Amino acid sequence: MAPKKLSAKRSRRDTAAEGTSAATEFDSHHFRSAEHPQCFEAIKGWSFHRERRVQLRDDEYTDFQEEIAHRHWMSLVTPMAKFDPDIVLEFYANAWPTEEGVRDMRSWVRGQWVPFDANALSQFLGDPLVLEEGQECEFSQRRNRAEGFDEEAIAQLLCTPGQDFAWTIFGRRVLIMRTSMTTLT
């Protein structure tokens, strides 16, 4: 069977679309701008590792369990059973900054704005953080102190002997790899 011939007659919509650039045509339900589908394509190959669910008995690591309850972090220690990787990728693609120096702390997911600023994260944790104008959270206060964090003491406490933080190419400590941590850590 031969393919059907296309009609030589064109609609107004086809003619109008000719004058618009391809950059302005994007799926506005899934992406916030014409640049964000490109971000999606760039990260499409990412894979996700499921969160590990840690179940402790009531008599195990009671100090740790009390700290989780004190900080209202139950939502962090009970990860979601299922997630849609496409929605997660869409979140990250739309959170990607497209202009130098402009950082919008929200993303566009399936036609909805999803904020991920400090207030949104605090609200997710169930304990909204209310700061006065110019006031910093406890983490920022500790990080900005003249002496900063005692990274040597942290490494000695959390790492197995001979292990340390992973370093950036600029000589800055960034994280401790799980394989470098003690079993309890």
C-alpha cells in the first residue's frame, strides 16, 4: 500500500507556525522553557539508586532514634516505596539554571511549580524553619564561624583508620565515601 499524498492545501495554523522559531516550541506542561528539554536530554541517561530503608528495633541505637524523632525526620528515614524516574528527571531538568548567576529555587513538574528552597524543605520535614530577617540557620552559623567545622575530628570519628574525606580538584573536602566509613557510621 502506497503512502497517502499530502494535501497541497495548507491551513492557517501551518502558515503561522512557519514564522515561529523551533526554540519557542516546547512542551510547556513538562518544561519551563525551550532550553530545559535540552537539559532533560543531557541527563536522560542518569540512573537512580533506591534509598535504603533502615529498620531498627526499639532497643537499638536509642540515641540515634531519639535524635531522628527530636528533629522530626521520620519522613527522611521512611523513603517512598515507588517513584517515577521520568518525573524525577523532569524535576532536575527544570531546576537546571539556564542563565549564568540566576538560581530559581523551584522546578516545573507536570504543570506545577515545586519549590525546593530552605522553607520548602523545612516544611517537608514537618518543622517549618522560621528565621528573622538576616538570621542564619544553625548549619550556616557553624559553617561561617571563623574556626568552621573541625574536619579532622569529623574524619577521625566517622572514618575507618587511614581514610578521609573525598577531595575536590581545588583541594576542598566534600564528602566521606560510604566505603571509608566505620560500620556504625
